Amino acid sequence: MPRRQLLITASVAAAALALTACSSGDDDTAATPSGTPTAGKDVTLVTHDSFALSDGILDDFTKKTGITVKVVQPGDAGTLVNQLVLTKDAPLGDATFGIDNTFASRATDEGVVVPYTSSAPAAADAAKHGGGDGLTAIDYGDVCINVDHAWFAKKKLAEPTTLDDLTKPEYKDLLVVPNAVTSSPGFAFLLATIGAKGEDGWQDYWTALKKNGLKVADGWSDAYYTDFSGGGGGGPRPLVLSYASSPPETVPEGGGDATTGALLGTCFRQTEYAGVLAGAKNPVGAQELIDFLLSDEVQADIPGSMYMYPVSTSVQIPDEWKKWAPLSSSPFDVPSDDITAHRSEWLADWSATVIG
Amino acid sequence: MTTLMTRPDAASAPQGGAPAPARVGTGQGMVVFWVAAVALPLLFLGVFFAWPVVALVARGFVTDGSLDLSGFVDVFSRPRTWRIVGQTLAQATVATVLAVSLGIPGAYVLYRRRWRGRAVVRALVTVPFVLPTVVVGVAFRSLLVSGGPLGFLHLDGTFWAIVAALVFFDYAVVVRGVGGMWERLDPRASQAARALGASPWRAFRTVTLPALVPAIASSASLVFLFCATAFGTVLILGGLQFGTIETEIWVQTTQFLDLRAAAVLSVVQLAIVAFALTLAGRARARRERALALASASDAVRPLTLRRPAGSPRGDGHGLALAAAGATAVVVVLLCLPLVNLVVRSLRVGDGWGLDHYAALGSTSSGVPVSVWTALATSLRTALVATVLALVVGGLVALVVSRRPRRALGRRAVAGLDAVFMLPLGVSAVTVGFGFLISMHDPFGLDVDLRTSGVLVPIAQAVVAVPLVVRTVLPVLRAIDPSLRSAAATLGASPGRVLRTVDLPLAARSAGLAIGFAFAASLGEFGATSFLARPTDPTLPVLIFKLIGRPGADSYGMALAASVILAALTAAIVATCERLRTPTTGGDW
């Protein structure tokens, strides 16, 4: 009966078709692209999902240079770097922003970026923040424990100030941090403790934290909004791992003091870099974009849009930042090479110690 | 006897004059049609699913140009791997069993009975299905966290919190999947059993339940796949100590770029999924037969709290009430997180207000577009995805509903069915990263599909296709083959049989399928987050951005936007349900 065999034949034919489609170049399923850009007129910026600038700033870049910026945001900082590594033979764009010092040497070791030295006026400031010849520092900030002032005032309890305070019995069950494996601020805090306690001492510190009722949330927003008492979600814990720049957001609507603050003795300094991607179609446009990221216009916009400090010393920091978001004078530090060499090992150890 | 009113499966019909199995057409046109019906979906799946996944997994197994399977030894020698596999199975199995046992009474009450407000509740239970996990995380955890309204249960960060959230998400899958079948089931079968003296419970157990098994198995396999690949839910509610294969693939791929370990885990995931699908397929096949279907208007009876006047005791009223009670409890439980979400979205500082809703039109909070713009993008994308899913899924369902006489043919059909379920069982991260390494200049064309945004509706459609298939297929399979034979005997060409028998019946479930596919596309986050253009984010992607920024305002806006997403979904699902054509079933 032909009709019975037909189905089988059809399936086989279809499978063959599908295979041909995969291996040869004569298929047109995918031929619905947007117009192909003229070379040099477009530049694609690959960045993490926290990248943001005020309306119209990228348009100003287009007005000045005639180059249109297309932004691609594949995920958080870790996902960004790994995607760049994975696609380095066929890069996702021309320039990248958002590789931080915890991933910097991984990106340079893998050859994701090519050397570029910016000639923008702020380049000298940027150079003070490291990055080597492949990466240009754009902004920086501190990841620190934040404290809910109101909670401690109400309980008439002195606020903790150091990492060691956090393990004291009076602060039991008060701290929540994001997971170091799944969250980049979480990892930054792990690095703060490694910087403070040394490569052999941090495990004991975390054991003590855990004994003191540490809560590990999945990500920053989960910790800040659900577990933290001062973030607006009304959670139960008055200590949370966040940024030194978070407190200005807790100034009450009618004015007054910020209701939260950062513990500046618990910070890790995070620096974010930009670079020209290896294999970029428009490397010149990418360089111009990096210069633009160092311009006063962008640098002044960074605090309000991305909650980071600009590297440029020639732009004004918002007043409420001077008041409520000071930087730590002595942040903890771990060299980028060490981080790359030990990342997996530290995270595995951390998981074993804290998550079990 | 379960065959009271169901007709014998045509494939096993003994008499010589038995109706032929569903006819595959013989004309030239039909040949082209069936080839296309198989080829088009396969091509779609091959290019936009199989190829990227194989490309990425292959990277993990190829070192310096040669095959290297040492990853298996390495990964399986870690005790962690076994724990993760165990946890994946435990979470998915428990959640599936719970969702099915709660969903069956739900399907009865929401689809087999008629009552005031039913449409609203039907739409309501579908809402969780589309909410972004990050929002459900907030809605759930702020209930369970110590000091929260349900903090006394001490469920925060436990296995049961995860299971509860999984059931919350997938309850609708069972209710809709089973309900869609149940409301068309001819009531005369169980009425006959009752007339012959069976108790209501016995009639249900021996007549109705067996008839529903295919639909139940279908839904259960969907729920299992959703649960086994749940990602955000597991991380937010349980954390990595409850890590599953899916979360581990995510960690290994996005955080460590250990593609070798990720590839091994992907293979393990695939094996589990294939095993579950085979199991469900077996359960289905054993019970699948042509059923006497009625139009919903004939089969559905009103639900009253009081026993209908004049009806005797033991008429099954108690059973109906028990189902109604169980469903009421479940609906209340489903509502808790949703209500919590609404309440929180109205919280402004120390007071209450609509400020967060008023802010939805602004772009002040560092997001590229307003919530309304993102909503429009979401709707547009989901519409394209739904059309794609309907065409592809409809064709697959049509092909798979055929019953070839030869074993080989039957196996090919079953294989096709299973293959289209796979996208639900494979990690979104694997697909997303797979796109990155396969779509830069596909087929030598000079287009970078990865950053064009074209892939967003396609990725959503890949996920929605199985939902369409699973919704339409049980109805198509239940079509009595004698209907088709009768049409053919009366001189209808195969094409005409397809048009006049299969299509109208399938179209009746189209409303359900459209609603489901649309909801799934609207809520899709995993693959979309990799592919969406930042300048055109979908609403779930925008909500994720908002909730990632500090400040009570961004948080409030994220919650308000989620409420909008939920309300919109409910409205769309309710509208789609109304699309179903109420044709009479009396003519066959």
C-alpha cells in the first residue's frame, strides 16, 4: 500500500532535507535579516545587562562621529566574559564594556581584546585603575556590606563595622549575602574575605559566618529586596551585601538622611573596563566609542545610570553621593591573575564550606 | 468494562470490513502535502534547535580536533553529580505527582462543570505559568521568609518551597491539558456504567479515568519536563544546595565556561528526558483509542453546591463537591503569591498608592524603554511566535495523529512526536549559547542572526510548539476513524476528509492551544534573555532589569509591571478560550 510507505519515505526525505540544510548553504529559512550595515557606520557594543546610559547620550555620539551604536547585552558580567571567550572567532560586536577586575585577566589571557590606548583626556585617570594594554578602565565602585540604620537604632544595638564583627554573637542571624557562584557581587564579597583573611584563612572565616546564622540568597535582588529590611521589600535581615552606592537610593522621598549605609571596612573594589574586541569589523569605531565612554558627558552620567564612580577626576560627583555613598579608603584587593588562576577552586571550596 | 461507549481501536479491529486507519491521501497533492507536513517542522526544529544544541555539546566533546569522552568519567566521579541527578529526579517527580493529583479534580471542576465565574478562575490559574521566575521568587519568598505571612511554616529555602513553586507554575498545564479532553468526553459512557449499577467513584475509575489517561500522560510529561528544567525557581527558592542538572549546566556554562562538564550534563539531561517521554508515550499508547467525543455544551453540567432537587443519594454529588473543595483550596493557595504581588506593587514608602503604576510610562529608572513599550514588543513577538508555533505544531500534531499500519511507520510517528517535545527538556542555556556559536553567518549568509532579534520569536516558538502539539493531538487522536472512512466512502477525496473532518475538530482545541502558546511565548525568559536586543526588550526581560537595580522605586515598578503582565495574560487566555467554536456534536 503506497500510502503506508509514504509516511516513512516522507520522514526520511525530511530528515535528509534537514541534514542538507545543516551542512550546505542553499537554505533560505534564515533570510530575513535587517538591512546590512555599511562598514564603519555602525559599531556594536557587547556589554552586561546592568549597562545603561541616560536617554540621548548614545545619540550624541552618533551626531559627533556619524557612527550608530548597537548594544548587545547577553547576561551578567560572568556570562558576558564567557560568551566573549566562546565567540572570539566570530565576535558578537566591536567593543566591549563591563569586564571587571575579577574577570580581566581571563579576558586578556584568552585574547578576547586587542591592545588599545585611549587618547581621551581622562585616559590618564583610567590608567591608574589597571587593565593593562588591552583594557581601559571606565568606572569603579565598592561592593560592601550595607546596614539598615533604622533597624539598629530601633534595637539600640551598635552597628558592626568590620568583617570580624559580623561573626560576633550579637549579630547572629542578621546578615544575608548573594551566592558567590551565581552572583558577581557575591563573588566580589568572597574576594574581599580572601583579601582580608588570606588564601588559607578565608574558609575559617566563612565557617564562622555560617555558624553565626549567615543567609545565602540566590542573587543580589533576592537578597536586597526579599531578605534585607532596608531595601523597600521589608525583609527580616538588617545587613546585606550590596554596593557602597546603594544608600543614596534609600533617602526618603521628602528628604532627610539615607536610611541605610555601607560598612566601609568590608569592601572589595570593583573596576569595570572597556576594550576593542579581537576580530572586530569596525575597530576604529570601537576605539572612538571607548574614547567617548571616557568623555565628560558619559563619565558624569555613570553614577546616576550605573551606580558606579567615574574614573575621570574632572567630572562632578552628585552631591548625595558625596554624602551617602563615600568610597572605602582601604578596600580589600586580590590580584586579577590570582583570581583567574583560582576562581574555580575558590568557588568550589566556598560551595563546600557554605552551601554544603 | 471500559469499552462501553468507546469504539475499538481501528488498528486492532478484527473484522474484514473494519474501517481503515486514518487515511493518508493518495493523490499527487496529498503526497506533496504530507511531505511538507513532515519536512517543514523537522527543518524548523533542525535549524533552530538541534543544530545549535549539537554545536555546543560537540564543543564539549572535541578537544584539539579529536573526540574526547573523558568528561564522562570525570563528571561521574564527582559525588556532586549524583546528588544533582537525584535532586533533579526527586523535585520533578514529586512536583509532577502533586500537580497531576491536584490538577485532575481541577480539570473536572473547571472544564466539566459550569458555574458562575468559571472563566475568571480558568484564566487565573494560568497566570503563574507566564510570570517571570524572578518575580515569582519575590512573590513566594516574601511570603515564606521568616517574618513573612507564612514564615511560621519555616519553608524558606527547603525542598518543599521549591516543589510548591513548581506546582504553582505547572498546575495550569494539567488542568488545561486534561480539562480540554474531559469537557469533550461523551458522558453517556459513564452514565451507562452508572445505569448498570456502578458507584459514581467506580464509574469514574473504570470508565472516565482510563479515557483520560492519554491526556493525563500528556500533561504529566509536560509538567515533568518543565520541572526537570526549572532554573530560576530552584535557585531563588532553594539555592544551589538544591541544585539540579539545569542549574548546574547554567553554572558550568555561564560562570565557569566548563563546556566539557556542561556537555556531559546535557547528555544526562537528554537521557532523563528521553526516558520520561518514553514512559509517558507508553502510558498513552496503551490507552489511546478513538473516543466518543461530544461537544462541550452537551457534556458539561452545571455545578451546584446543593444536591439537585429530585436526584437520589449516591449520584456523585459528593464526589463533585470534594473536587470543588480541593480545587477551591488550590486556587486560594495559587492566589496567595499573586495577591502578595499586587499588595507589594501598591506599597509606596510607608503608605499605599498607584505611584508605581503611574511610573510605568517613564524611562527614568535607567531602563532603555518604558514598560508599555516593552509590553508592545512582548505582544508583537509573542504573536509571531504563536503563529509559528501553530503552523509547525499543527502540522506535527496532524502527522503524529496518523496511525500507520506497519510497526515501522508507527515507530516513526512516535519518534516524531517525542522529538518535538525535546525543546522543553533541554536547557535554555545550551540553546542560547548554541545560537551564539552557530548563528553568526548561518549557511554562509552574510547576516549575524545572533544580534538581529529575529531569533527571539523563533526561540519562543520552539518552546511553544510542544504545547500546541500536546493540546491538539489528544483531540485529533480521539477522532473516530470511522468518521473519516464514512466521509471517504461517501466519495470525499483525502484532502476533503482532512478539511471536513480533522480540521474542524482540531480547530475546536485551537483556542486552547493559541492561549497556551501565547502565554508561553509571553513569559519565556531563558532563551529570550540571551537573544533580545537591549533596545527592544520584552516585558519579562525589562522586569528582570528593573529588579536588578537598587531603589524602592525600581522594585515597585518591577512588581507593578509583573501585575500588568499577569493581568494581560489572564485576559488573553480568557479571550482565547472564547474563540472555541461551540459546534454541536450531535452530527457525529
